[in-house]
Amino acid sequence: MSASVPELFPEIQLLNEDHVLLSFFLYSFLIPIKILFSVFVFLSNTLFYRIFPRILCSQQITVYHLLLLTDNSIFTRIKSILELMKGILSMDITNLKEFLTLAETQNFWEASELLFMNESTLSKHIRKLESELGVSLFHRSTRKVSLTPYGECLLPYARTILKNEQLFQEELDKKIQTESQTLLLGVIPSMVQYRITDMLVDFRKKHPQKIIQILEGDTNDLSEALLHQKCSLAFLRDSSFHPIDPELFEKIPYTRDQLCILLPSGHPKASQKSIRLEELASDDFVVLNHGTLLHQLFTSLCHASGFEPRIAIECKRLDSIFDLVAQNMGVSLLTDRHFYTSFSSDLQSGLTLVPLSPEIYSRTYLCYLKHAQLNPTALEMIKYFQEIIS
């Protein structure tokens, strides 16, 4: 049963002639307060399931009503309304559960039994809730309790809040469970050559309940993904020219690859046992796209060798580089693993791989962010990875 305006605010009276001038003056003076009050009502309606509008606005209590007060308590009344709002915002969800249980049983003893607490503790909590709201929620008698108009007003919203809290907790638990079983793994595009796919298949056989989500990208992209926690673990390529930052990442060694020059079989230097990069200063190059670590490594090595490389074509895919080099469109810098494990013998025909001199190696590591809070699946993967490489 809803309370009427006079029940909630007995000071409110009908406007009469003696109050016209005073009301007009106050209304003009307090327009900003009316605007602020409207904002408060809107926010409470949006954020708190309309509890505050039900208690106040459903009674059609506005600043205009406050301006009709016949005594000097208008500022006190506004302050009390703001205090009530503050109480609603600070309500403890546990106190709401206790309020709802007491409202349904209408008996402190029965409610305390259901809540596994003694009557005095329950009574203190209800008093605390009433104190926070600034209103009385229950009529108390020796045998049972009943809701006041304020309690009736709060009841449906308490049910809604608690129901939504339960649904949220269920959804949260489900999400936490899923995330704890999910591994976000960053891998370089050539993961087949590095037998990463074989490793993932074996890991899943041993942990069938685990979920693996793969983020594929270049080392630079995956480093950023780790930093911004878009993945938990990532395979990153490292070299003396572009080392993995030890201040940011923990790294577990995986593979070591030698840098080589890919040449057409008819190239004048294809028969050499090794080749210095400066010997190719006048050659055209076919390389991976700008922005990839291998591209950056290539340009750094050329500059260190004293020349600016003549880049003829940039490609995204290694098989395209193989085909273009075989058709004499240029030479390329790759790793021995790219050549010997990536493609069929048909793609390798017409091509020759010559190691760089002096020897330069690129290493691949399984990395994760230092001091990161890794979920159980990521920790399982690290343990598994260390076992297979030991």
C-alpha cells in the first residue's frame, strides 16, 4: 500500500494567499536546486532499479512541493532527502537479504533461524538499515512485525536487487570458471614449422577440459598483446639486434634458428658455403612486410653492413617469397627453419639457402609478462612446455 504525500510530509499544506509571494520568491531562488534534484532522480532511476524514485517521486514529491512548506525547514527537508539518497546508495546487500527474509516471515525468531544468526544480531542489522535510510521499515510487536509504508515501498525493489545479484553471481562464476579453463596463446605465423600445433594437440589430449584460443601475429604485435594482457603466453622471436626486454618478460627457451640468404639456384653466389650480407648490396630483396620483426632485423643487419637495401617486393606470406625468389625477383633473408621445415620439395626446387657470415642466430621463446596473474591453464601450459623441452 503506497503512502500519500501528507503521510510522508505532514508539513506540506495547500498553497494559500499568504504564501504566494514567499513561494514565488523561493521557487525563483531555488531553480538550480530543482535542476540538481532532477539529475539525482535520473541517476538513481538508472543505477539503482528506481528505488529512490519509488520512495520519493512516486509520491509526486518535487522541489515545488518543498517550496510550499509553511515553516523555515525547507533546507532541512532538502538535506534529509539527500541523506535518504545517501543511505540508499550505501545499503549493504546482506542487510537487504535480512530485510527481505524478515518481511516474508514477519517474525524475528523465524527470520534469524533461516539466516543462521541470533535475534539480537538481526535486530541490530535491521536498525542499521533503517538508520541508513532514515526511515522506519517495520512496525514491531511482541509476536510479529509488519511493514511500514516505507517497507512496502522497498520490498519489490529489494526482491529485484537480490534476484539480479543472484543472476550476476551465477554469470560471474560461470565466466570465472570458463576463463580459468581458457588459455590465450600468442603464436608467430610459422607455428607449424616450429611444431607448436603438435604441442597444442598433445596438451589438449592430456587436458581435454582446457580451451585454447590462439592469437596469431608477429613478435612485435604479440609483445604488445602480452603487455596489454590480450594473451597470457606468447612465442616471441629474439635476436641480438632486437632482444626481448628482460625487464618486462619472463622467457623460456624453445628453438634456435640460423639466419640465411635465400637465393635462386642460378645466382652467382649460390655455390658459396657462406655469404656476407654486404656482398648483396647491389641485389634486389624480397622480404616480409614492413613492421614485422624479421623485416626490422633485415634492415638493421643491412645498415650494420654499411648499405641501404634495395627492397623490390614486400610479402605477407613466406610461400610467396619462395616463389618470387625462384622466379629471380630478388633474394631474401630467412631462417634455416623456414626453408627446411616449411614447404614441400617442389617449392624448394630452384632455390638455394646459404648461411650468413658471420653466423647470426634468432631464438624463439615462450614468454609471459613479469608479475602477471596467470590462470591455472596458463600455468599448466608452462609446466607442460618445460617438461617437453627438458
